[in-house]
Amino acid sequence: QVAGVAPELGAGAGSLVGRIAVAATGLYPSGQVDLDGRRYEARLEVGSAAPGTRVVVRRKTDFGLMVEREDGTT
């Protein structure tokens, strides 16, 4: 386990970058996303997204995943 990172964001989390996830909760700007049947804490870089919005994982942080809307809108 990587220190300071939630267990679900351990060694394999880097492979999530570039993947498509779906907002499980509203992202205003933070909330949760579903990816491969798992739920992750996530934060939008800009704007907000309603539940069900497709987002792209851009990077991981100590907080969780940083994402942006797939359609590029804010």
C-alpha cells in the first residue's frame, strides 16, 4: 500500500489515467465516480457534472482522482 493514499488508489491507480468513468454522484466539484465496477473519490478540475456524466481520469492525487468532463464542457 502506498502511504497517504486510500487503499483503492494504491499501486494500480496509475493505470486509471486516461480511462472513462461515470459520475456516481454529482461532482460539484468533488464526489464519486464509478469505474470498472468500483467507486472512487473524484474531483473535477473545472466546473461541475451531474450524476451519470462521463468523465476522463486525468491524474491521481492523495485526495483521489482528478477528472474532467469527457465532452470538454464546464
